[in-house]
Amino acid sequence: MTHRNLQARRRVQFTQLARNTETGPKATAQPREPLAFTPRKPQSKS
């Protein structure tokens, strides 16, 4: 339960970071759909 909670929290932080970083035409065109799929890619590269 704790591990899952930590992962969920990290996902939220990643989504917020992506929102802050993507403050352009992409964010306006697709505000949440792409963000939901982006957090997983950066985590793999990080």
C-alpha cells in the first residue's frame, strides 16, 4: 500500500512538472491526454 501510494504521488508530481514544462501550443491543444502518457516516458529515461 505504501509503495503504491508513493508511485501514485510520483505520477502526480511528474504530471504537474510536465504541465509546467509544456506551457505552449501543445499544452493548449492537448492539456491532459498527452500528459497522462508522458510521465511514463521521462521516468524511463531518467
